[in-house]
Amino acid sequence: MNLARNLEQAARFFSEFPAVAERGQTASYASLEAESSRIAGALAGLGLAPGEFVAICLPNSREWLSAYFGVLKTGGAAVTLAAGLPPDELRPLLADCKPKVFFTTGEKLTSLGGRPEIEAPVVIAPGGDFTYEELLARGTDDFPAVERGRGDVAAVLYTGGTTGVPKGVMLTHENLMVSAHNVARQERSTHEDRALCFLPLNHVFGQVHVMHSTILTGGCLEMLPAFDLDEVLAALGRGEVTKFYAVPTVYLRLLGLDNLRQRLGRVRYCFSAAASMALEVVREWKWASGLNIHEAYGMTESASMVTYNHYYRHKVGSVGTPVGSVEVAIMDREGRPLPQGQEGEICIQGPNIMRGYLNRPEETARAFWGPWFRSGDVGYLDQEGYLYIVDRIKDMIITGGENVYPREVEELLYQRLEVAECAVVGLPDREYGERVTAVIVPKAGADLDPEELRAYLKERLSGFKVPKAFLTVPELPKSAAGKILKRVLKENIQRQPPPRH
């Protein structure tokens, strides 16, 4: 088994079809496969052996794809790192994975103390440093993928670090192959689809969910280096994009535009990940666009999709039913299965679950109860097997001995017209242990009346769940994938409190 065979197969079946489009230029599957083979041949010539790590720290681009599949073809493992990482955050990750070869940019190399005269992109390898074009010239167009075991590591993705130091998640060829098939099947993907991809390819959403499923089915990746509203609208306006992938904050921005249905062009399918979508936003999008926002539940450790909501019967508020051969169970604090409808920790078992955390055997052991991976999320299953997420266990607030799940409060705040975005967190409190605090980004021109908000919530929640304070901020801190970083938010508030209402 080798995941790179998906690209080889697409090149056989869809040779002249577009594989990637960027900056007004399109590369066919034949050319992407040839470029990846050249990279693979060059890396093999430099002594890269199966199982060795190659780090890729590049923005979304054709070069990223060619480097990634070139590494896989040799039997190596691709360690994918965020292009925007500052040097002080990048160095520990490189020290952790110890790559034999490093694909990066001249600018990044300079920031790390390397030689500034090398043009971007650049390859740091045994025997010397090369420009990307020089490396291509060292290979040939016909390097077949090296056979690997299904349990061999294909990629290492570092978690976003929302709860601490990032961990390298080791995903195998089987993990990624299973997930690509699960996504493609659930989304009814075909070679006629064009998927807009502005999500970072180092992240599980962009890399596994969007990129791998698109390559598997011979579709085209419409590539943007990052989210830019004008560029996104221009891409949609060309009338070729059929699948739109984004995170909740992007959908919120688009909902503020007029003539949304017309702006989406030929889009037939919308999907959101990274964080649970507020119910009110899902309903508003459906009204404005005529399209559902499909959601799935997954994480880096599960190689994206665990459950999917849902082609046949979409339930607003749920994240759907388990996909393929993936199993989901709800367990209590001792790891015992709970009855249907009861809330507990979501645990997952299946061929998509990671091999483990790189260089962290103890943390790997703590992440499992036997064969069941512990997600760290609280949820429940309804009578039809649909999964509902209650909240992150680590986000739970304990105030005066009572448990508060922030998402319950946030869902109600999103129903308010004056609220654009919000996050509910627990801040240290001498009397209560933690005080429930709502941090709100108001809609443009809107005024927040804290007493009105407090009264609104008191009618719908137990008193201990109602925030003690309402703070306003211009924006919420987010990861590159669009997930609200509550740990960072709390640190920011404690350093310099925002305006209080």
C-alpha cells in the first residue's frame, strides 16, 4: 500500500484533466504526477530511505503537492508544518521530528538563520542545498511508488496546540487511505468537481479531508495560499467551483454579503469543519443560499472524518452518523459504555485512528482505553445513531461546584442579532472557582446591552450558567484553521481585560 498510488491512478484515468489551479494557471494530473516523480527520484538519489521524515513548510501551492506526493512515493513520511510559524515555534517542531530533508522558502530559511541568497522554495538536504527547480532537474518522470505496509507512517501532522505544546500525530497509509475513501463516498465526489481550497494543507481539514479526497476522485483543487475574501469571491465568480470548504468564521463573513446565492456560482456542496457550527448560522445559510452546510466530526488523530451529517437526512445540530467501518461509543469517566442519550466522552475505534504521538509513548497510552481513542469531547448519541457534541471536556467550566458547558451558552448568544461571534470561558474567581464570562464580537454598528443579554439568558438557562460578565473584543484569537483558541483568549483577558459590560 502507498497513498501516492491515488495520484498515480488519477493520472492514468484523468491524464489531461486539471489537478490543481492557482494564480490563473492549471496543472494536469499528468504534469502533477510527473513533477512528483521527479521529486521522488531526486530524494531517492540523495539517499532518502523508506520511513525517513521529510518536513514541508510551504504555503498552499502546486510545489507543496508535488513535494508531498514525491516524499510518499519514495516511502518516506511527510511532516507538514504551518507556513506561517514564527522561528521560535518552528525550531522545536524540527527538533522533535528531525527531518532528513526540509522543504521551505528562502524567507523562512533566512528567519531560521540560514543563507539568505537561496531563492524560494528551497530544499535543505544531505549533500547540499537546492532550489526547488534544481531538485526537479535531478529526477525523472517515471518513479513508481514504493510499496509500504498499511501501518507504516505516511504523514505527521502537528496538532494546533490549543491546549498546550503541539504533538506530532503519526498517520499511516491505511489511516489516510480509509479517510480519503470515507470523505469521497459521503460527499459523492467525482472527477467533475472543483474544490476551493484556501485552508492550510498542513492541517487535517485541508490536507486529508479536502486534498486527499479530491485527488482520489480525480477532481481539481482550486488553490489559494490563504483565505482572502476578494480572492474567494473571484474564484466563485468564475463559475467553476462546485465544492466550498470553510470554517464557521468564513460562513459568518459571507452571510454579511448581498446576493449570496448568485455569488456562490456553481457551488453544489458546502462543508464546515474545525469547530461546531452554531445552529442559527446553519439555518440562516440555508435560507440565504438554498444549500445545507454539511458537517462532520473528526480530529487530527482520526485522520479527519469520524461521523458525517448527512446526504440522506441532515439533522441540524448534529454531526451525523459514523462513516464506513468507524465505530463511536459514549463512555463514562472509567471507560465504561453509557446508554443511548446519556452524555459522556466520545470514544472512537477504526482503521482511521492514528498510530500514536511522535516521541510521546506515555501521552499515546493515555489517549486510549484499550482499542478506543479518547477524543476529549463530551457528546451523546440519539435513537437513530446521530452524534451530538456537547463540548470539549477541557473547556468545561466549574463554577460554584456546578458544571457549565460553554457551547450551550454560545448557541443562545448566536441567536441574538447583535452578536457576530462569541466565546464563553471560565476565568479564575476566588468565590466561585471560575466565573462564567462571555466574550463577544458585536456585529457592525450594533450595541450590546449586558442587562438585556443577561435577562435573555436567564429565561433560558439555569442561573449558574448565565455569564457574570460580558466582554467585547474586535476579534477572537483563532488557529490557522479557524478554530477559536480559548486558552489564548483567557490568557489575553488576564493580561489586559477587554471592555466590560
